Amino acid sequence: MATRQSLFTRVARATLTKKVARVAPVVAVAFGLGLGAAACSDDFTPVAVGDLTLDVEPERVVSMSATATEMLFAIGAGDKVVAVDNFSNFPAEVDSLPKIDAYEPNVEAISELEPDLVIISYDPGNLVEQLNALSIPVFAAYAVMNLDGVYEQMEQLGALTGQSDAAAEAVATMRTEVKTIIDGVTVQDPPLAYFYELDPTLYSVTSNTFIGSVMSQLGLVSIADGVQEGNDYPQLSAEVIVEKDPDIIFLADVKCCAQSAATVATREGWGSLGAVKNGNIVELDDDIASRWGPRLVELLAQVAAAIAKVSAGS
């Protein structure tokens, strides 16, 4: 039977094997194409972010990215969101919104929503090309590589939706919270090692990934570093994990794949791991762990608590 994989794993692996198309967005023609005329607020100035320029403030946003959805609501643009992808499940306000399949999006269904802005995090097939053909503006909020990228993307979405001030405030708050967490961590020498499990087939992340960069700021090093040259999402063997004996195990496959500290402890040979014997297995929220949005603060706090527990027991 095929092993169920987390969303993070599926997207990461797809990214490694398929070059994501770059976006060449086109500003929507408000009249004559049935897209609706977005109401332009008196204080909205035409804004350019990357290749995209918006002359009017969007009022009907379709978010095809769960991360972007969370960002939009965090910066006060949630009332503009008219539909989301089927992985967007936070905040609760999105429950009542129409859902678009993230992997096989129906362009006609998106068009019928009369969006004046569509936000994506990757391009499944030729979605961008089809939306551009309908003169629907598309903004590509691709996965970022570090915390600065998170802040920049939130500010970009703020600029595009007329919420620049609110976005700046949300970013400032997030920066402060993140700094407080990082500053409160006692970094050990040598650094603590961790295994970050994306799915039960033991795919992991190196320090070169976004989540790896976050862990590095907390003084942690991934046991996946250097295992497969050129592959930042390597599949580890149980033998390698046992040999490297990580101080902490982080499970990012709790919801998707029913993994837990208990299931890990029953794996053959894993009982000898220090993280298992000392109870240093951390069950993460899959959604938060696979997104680079505002709730990243919660992930950092959970990781910092795990570090403190290990440090207290050493």
C-alpha cells in the first residue's frame, strides 16, 4: 500500500523535478471582459511588485496558497478574499469560502469568481498562462528561503491590497516576537542535532531549506546535511538516522500521516535513539510547519521549548 505523504513533501519533491514557470502577470482590463470593475479607493496609488502592476485596489482576491491566505488575513485584507485553495484552512473565516483545487485548478471556476487578483505559490500546469490569457492579474508568492523573505512577502501583499500600513505593523510585531524567541535560546556547543521528518518514508530537510534556516537561527543543525549532495530534501535511511542519533526529532507528519512520539518509538531500531529514550520527540502542526506565514512564531516557540528541555536534561 502506498505511504501517505505530507503536502510539504509532495510540493517539495515536485519542485525538485519540475522547474516552476516564472510569472508574467497582466493587469486586468476592467471593462469588456466580464471581470468586474474593482472599486478604487481614493488613497490607492498604482503599485508595482515584481512584474505585476495594479492600477486599482483589488477587491476580489483568489488565494491559491494557504500561506498567502494566512498572510492576507493577518494584514487586514481578509475581507477581499472571495475564494481559496482547498488547503487553506486558517483562519476560521475561510471555512465558508469557495474552494479551488490546488493541484488541478479549474480556470473557468476561478474566472467566474470575477477576481481582480489571483495569488499563487506555484504554478500547477499552465494556470498562469491561462489566467493571463483572460487578463486576470497573478502574483506569484513563491516559497521563501529565510525569515526576511517572509517579512518581504507580507509587505508585498500589503502593497498590492492597499494594506501597506497594516502589513508593516504585522511584520514589526512578528519580527519582535521572533527576535524574543531566538534571543531566549541558549545555543549549545557543539550544536544540537535534529531530524526533521516530512513523512514516514523519512524524507527530511537540510539547513539550506527555509525550515532549515529557521532551525539554524535557533542553534540547531540537521542530520540531513551532506547526506545527498545537491539534494536539500533527501530521503534518509533508518540506518543513517540511528547512526547520527539526533538530539531532537521533529515530526511534521502528524496530521497527514498519523505519526506521533508513540509510533516513532515502535519503529525497529529507533528505541536506542537518545531522542526517543529522553522523550525529545516533538509533534508539530503539519500546517504551520509547511507554511511560511505569520504562525511561524508558534513553530519557533515550540522548537525553542524543545531545545530548553534538552538543555535542562544535559
